[in-house]
Amino acid sequence: MTTGSSGNGAGSSRADANRRRIMDVALMELLRDPDASMDQIARAAGVVRRTVYGHFPSREALIAALTDGAAEAVIAAHTAARAGVDDPAEALARAMLAVWRIADRYRLLVAMAQRSVTMEGIKQRLTPVREDCVALLRRGQEEGVFASRVPSAALAYVHEQSLFGLMEAVNEGLLPAEDAGRAAAETALRAAGVREERVAELLGDGE
């Protein structure tokens, strides 16, 4: 019994490792070639096509799984950036900068995912971030840190849409990727009604 249990555990570990490797390689391949096929991804991952389909029944399912991973990374970055920060404005600035670092890596994936996962599906995956943002904005408004009179729930959507807009702007070559994080943070702070001097102080000239 013990031997069988150990074997199952080892098999599960190998399957998990294969799945993780396929996802890592798939992300790189799809960012390099958005039209990469499952065959291309299998070859790049060093596995047979059947192995890829054993984990992901379709290309759309693979992209959905990658989108799930991207959303989880965004949620983790957003949470970590705000940890231990009491000032709502500083927390918002740090969160937007941290989220952009993740979003920049996945922005081409998001563009692809809109075909299969849809924007509504992407937004649903980001619900925890939006809820945290609403709470942060509400607290900032109550404390007088954020002067905007737009309801916090609506303002959170404005911030979310501005982030997606900046991702598209970078994808279209309208904004350098290295400038987009600061642009995201500045847009969020200004939309929340933070004074220009405070925005500059939070972001710094060299950021």
C-alpha cells in the first residue's frame, strides 16, 4: 500500500512538472509567435503532442490556463505591494507599479486571450484585485487622501480600464513599456484626486 501511494505521488509530481513546463514554454512561444500551434509548443517543450493535449484539451484551454496564472500573479503582486503601507496614496502607487511589472510580461497574452477567454472572463479573474482596490479607494476618500467624488467602485473600474488601455498603447508602440508603469500609477493617483505635488513625491523623478 505504501509503495503504491508513493508511486502515485511521484507520478502526480511528474505530471505537475510536465504541466508547469508546458505552460512556461507555451507562454514564451505564444509571446514570440501569437499563432504558435499546439504542435510547435509540444516540440519546444520537448514532449509529444499527446502529452500537451493530455493537460490541455485545446489551444483555448491552454490560453485560459495561462490567463489564470497571469491573474494569480497580478493578485499576488497587488497584495504584496500594499502590505504594511498605511497611506492610501502610497499603497495605490506601489500597487499600480507592481501590477504593471506583471502586466507588462503578460500584455500580449491578454490581447490573445480576448479571443477565447474574453475581456469579461479576464475581468472576472481579477475580481479580488478590484475588490481590494475599491476598499483602498473608499478608505482614501474617507480619510481625505483621495479628493475624487467618483464612487470608489466606479473609480476602481476606471483604474482597471486605464491599465488595459496602457497595455494596448504599449502593444501598438504608442508608449515605451518602461514608461508605462509610472504612467499607470500617475493616472490612478490623478484620477483619485491626488495633488500633482504629492504624485511627484510618490513617484519620484527617477522612477
